[in-house]
Amino acid sequence: MKEKVQSFKRALISKKFVNGKVLALTVGLGILFLALLTMWIRHLPSYLIILIDLPLSLITWHRMYQILYDLKLLFVFNDEYDVKLPPQERVWPTITFIIPSYQEPFSVAKMTFDSVVNAPYSGRKEIIAVDNSRDTSTEAFLSWKTYVEDFNTLHPNNGISAKFLHNQEKRTLKPGNLDLGQKNIEEGKFVVILDVDSALPDKEDLLELAVAELEADSTLAFIQFRIKATNGHFNDLSQAVAVSQDLLRLRMISRGYGGYKIFEGHNGIWRKTVLDELGTWTNYYRGKIVVTEDILKSTQAYAKGYYGKPLNIQTGEWVPSSLKALEGMWMRWMYGNSQTFFKYFRNFYSRTTSLSEKVDLSFHIGHHLVTLFFFLLVLLFQLFIPGPLTNIFILAFGISAQLIGAATSYFTDVRKMKMPMMRKFRHLYAGFFMIETFIMYTQIKSDIKFLLRIPQGWKVTEKGLENSMSWNSVILNNLFYIVLAALSTGVCVISWCRNYHMSPSSICYHLGLLFINFNLLLCIAVFGKQGRKSHNDVGSAIINNTTIEKLSVTELMEAEVIYGN
């Protein structure tokens, strides 16, 4: 038994995905590319070379890291990555489930609540729904409140208790809901955090396995479950986002084996004593609430000598089904990353984290900075360094990363989907070229907003029905991206006139940047008016590991009529 306990110890997590050899390889390849590019631009003034090489060193390492680990994910990662404990006859501790909500459709909130009730677990469950809706007279709020409060009366003596709390502190947002929920825990030794669109599988021993792992190591603070989109079939946008985001979630799970495991905000379980030790979820930076309480809490745990690990069992979430909701989600993520980084820099790189954890964390936190530097260097190369360098740079650190990501997504997930091959390829292109380009520019917008100290706030991702917008509204909502696309296209025109004297044969030197702009504008044109429609059934957007790849045939047929697929 002692050997089994030791197998869960931090230094002995089996089958490490992140290891020193691959980390060293990423650094080596990054230095090699940096040296080759420096030789290419050696004719430039030394100060300009230094100005280019500093951000380029971060870009090269970051992209090499992603590409190599995507390749490793494609060829090495195994779905059976976790150590499975044998069944044990024992008394299982109570688990508390906290479900924060805000002006949610009742059908979606009910879906999450029911998934908790139906999730297999031999111990008791304590469910706490915490809602901070401003309008408490709506039918959705009253139905949600009544459903939770009536549960104990309608289902007595089933090992499950439920309570509904209304958070009066609206300005504290989701972190405030979590704090109120945590204060009202009566029995739970472990705490599962769920979003209101989360879903737990009803055919897995997920909870018992997680509890067993937590009890095996007192320094294990939390376990993050694997998250998978369950509403990809709502429309073409949600399918493209699901294809891209499912790989993002899988990357974060796989790197958690040996790397820095970040709590992803929901669909994970915490040790309650650690949460109590770390204090409140609500934190502020420059007087504004930190909007990524998940990264902040992970950072605090590691700084205290605890750690987190993944559990590769799929649980469900919804992804945005409109472009506006997608922008809001990524703006919040990136803005919160910046808040957390500047407030807890020392905690990120504390002595309690290993070198591999520090490097892996740097990859995650530095993503939006890499995007900003990448965009600025592309413009700089296009204007001042004639020839194919801009295209080579974009191909090496933009297009190739997207291609490898698309291939990894296909072989790890998309090929199992029940849909025609051409539809799969269309969703892959949309997810890894159109959507990721839009996200890249969203990260730039977030950085600008943070630097200008413009508050981000917290807009909940829409889960109800979304009305189709007019083209005027689409253009106004995406004006920032349209202006940036026009600006970078203008750079191509200036470069063509200044560096190539408008030679038709030189247009090829601008194809890389024009391709990025094309994908951005295509994303807005194709997805700008999409949203969740009335035919999107909540019942088809839950997770059950035996049917997760099965799409609703009826919904797909109706979607073809509506969107002309």
C-alpha cells in the first residue's frame, strides 16, 4: 500500500509528459533559429538587431515548445495516463459541489445540477448553488431557486443535500460566489467547482478516483478533470471553437503530468483545508477585481508548497456560440493573466516550484505577450526587411503551429466524430486558422486594454438564445479587428511601394501577412451573425463518455437549413 501511495507523490507522477529533455530541445531549437535569423539581418544596425532579438527569443522558444509538445501529444500521449486504484471497501468522505451562477437559463443550470446528482459516488454529496443575479424576479431565477430548494423535500434520504444562496455582493462576480459558497460548506472534505454549463459523466468512477488520489498525498491541493465541449453541434462557430478549445484543454491536461498544472476554473476538485488556508477567491489589482481567480488560486497553492495534477477523464463544458461571446471569454482570460502575473510574480517563480514547472508556467502565462510581439515583428519585417523573411517567419511560428495543431486535433479527436470528411476538414480549418487568428487579435486587444488601465469587468458567456445581429452591429462589434486588418494590409501596400516599387512579382513576399488578414476577416464574415438558436436542445449538450462524439442528427439537419451548410 505504501508503494501505491508513493506513486502519487509529486516527484513520482508516472509517465511525465513534461520533462527536461524536451524542454532542453525547445531551448536549443529556439537558439538555433534565433542565430540563423540574426545572421540574416546582420546588416541592420546593432541596436535594431537587439530590439528584434529580445522579443524573438521569447517567440522562438514559445512556438518550439508548443510545436514539440503537440507532436508528442500526437504520438505519445495515452488516454490511460492515470494510475487506476483498485476498488476499495471504505467510507467515502462528503464532497461539496459549488455551482456559481448569474442570470442563467434554468434549463442549463438544471443540466449541471442533475449531472452532479447522477454522477456516481459512494459517499455523500453536498450541493451549493450560489447566484448573484441582479433581477431576482425573472422566471429563470425563480425556477432555478425553487428547483434547488425543493430538492431535499422531493428526494429525502438519498445521500444528497442541496441549498441555494443569493449573493448580494454583485461587484465580487464569480469569485464572490465561490467565497460565499465556501463559507457555507457544512460537511465537505473536498470541494468540486463547476460552472453552470458544466456536466459530469454518469458512467465513470471519476469522483472516487479523485478522492483516492487526494487522500494519497497531503500536498496535492487540487485535481483538474479533463474538459471537453459538449455543445459543438449548436452551429458552425461552436463546432470550430470546440475543435480548437478541446485541443487546448487536452494540452493543459497532458502538460500537467510533470508541468505546472493550472486550475482551469471549473470541473476540478480541491482539498477544503487548502482552500481555507489560501483565503478568499476575491482579489484585487489596481483596485479592480482579478477576473482569473482560477490561475490566482493555483499560484497561491504552489507558493504554499502544494501542487495540482490532472485526471484524464472527460467532463463537459459549453463553448461560446457567438463571436461576441468568444471575444469576451478570451478578453477576460488574457486580462486576468496580466493581473495575476503582475500581482503575484514572485509566487509564480517561487522556490517551491521545480524548473520544469516554472518553464511550463512561463509558456502558459506568456502566450498573449508572444502574440503581441509576433504581430509587431511581422509588421517590422514587412516594412524594413525586404525579401521572403516575413513569410518564413509567419510560416515557422504561425502557419506551421496551426497546421500541427489541426493535425493533432484530427488524430486525437476529430476523426472519431460522426460527420463527413469534408465537414471535419472545414471545422479544422475554421478552428485553427480562422478562430485562432481571431483569438490572436483578441489577445492584442486585451494587452492594449490592460496597458491603458481600462477595466475589463466580467460578462458571463451567453448560454441562452442569441438573436441574430445586423451587419452594422457585426461591423461595430468587430471594428477593432477590422481596423487592425486594414492597418496591416496597409503595411503590405507601403512595403510593396517602398521596397519593391510595385513590382507584380513581389506580391508573393506579402502573402503571409495577407493570409492572416484574410482569415481574420473571413472569421468575422462567416461567424459574425451566428448565435445559439431555439433548435439547440440542452439535452443534447451533456456529457456521457459512451456517447460524447455522437451529434444530434436532427440538430445538424436543421443547422444545415439555417446556415446553409
